[in-house]
Amino acid sequence: MNIDLTTLAILFALGFGGWYLWRALGTKEVALQAARRACERADVDLLDQSVCLSGIGVQRDQQGQLRLRRTFSFDFTATGEGRYRGRITLLGQRAESVVFDPHRF
């Protein structure tokens, strides 16, 4: 069986795409868990039980290794009446920061 370079490139791209998708879903779950914990600590309610990728970049971690820096957004409410935006930033698989927009208590 002969595999030409085009077929090999397509197989590699499909494999890499599948790996990236699997890894991205795991990262999204990490962000969701961190958002839930942050909302509990801030005594607000996480709405829709979801996060949405809103930014991606590359940054060095504390050990100097390059990591993906992903920012996810989520909605929350403090009183049940208003809907506010929050953001969580992950560096690799670790939550770096959580920011809540100004809201009513």
C-alpha cells in the first residue's frame, strides 16, 4: 500500500484537529468549573451553566514555557434581575484570573 504525501498530510491534519478538539473541550470544562467556584465565592449565580471562548493567545508561564492563554466569558446575576458579564482567563489548564463586571448586590 502506497501512501502519497497529500494523503499523509490530510491524515495528519485530521488527527491534529481531533486532538485539538478533544483538548479544547477539556479546557472549556476547566473554565466552567472555575467560573462556578468563583460565582459561589462571590455569592452570585452563574447563568446558563456555560462559558464561551472569547479570546486566545500565547504567553509564558512562571517556568518560562509557552502556554495557550484562553479567555472565556460567562453571564451571572447577583439579584436575579440583571444579567452581567464575567471573564475567566486560563493559562494552559490553570485559572489565572476571574473578573466580574460591576453589578448590583
